[in-house]
Amino acid sequence: MRRLLLLAAAFAYMVLLIEAVRAAVAWWRGDATLGPLDFALIGALPLLAWIWFRHFSMFRKDCAKGACVLPDEKGGPPASSR
């Protein structure tokens, strides 16, 4: 059950992030059909981007410790973590 809730939350986050980027691009191009929800998403875009870069992207803090290093050719752990 916990895994299903986590998956649903991740899906909802990605939908919010994609819709916020879509609204920001429409605003940047001067689209005149933006509503209050679009402006709220544009306002939330910095927070959504910060969450992405802080927790989910390859630029997160713990990624430099070997969490994002690809395994070597033999399929074992990275040489730096041995």
C-alpha cells in the first residue's frame, strides 16, 4: 500500500511539474488564454524545480558519493565504491 501511495505521489508531482513548465512556456510566448491556475503553477515552478534538483535529479547532494555512478563493465559495483 505504501509503495502505491508513493507511486501516486510521484505521478502527481510529475504532472504538476510538466504542467507548470507548459504554463511558463505559454506565458513566455505571450499566450492570452492563461487562467488563475496557470499563474499559480508558474508561481510554484521555482519550488517544484528546487524539489526536483534537491531530491530526484542526478545533481542531488548524495549523488556525488557514488549513488549515481554506473557499474563497471563486468556488472559489479563501481570501482570507486570497492
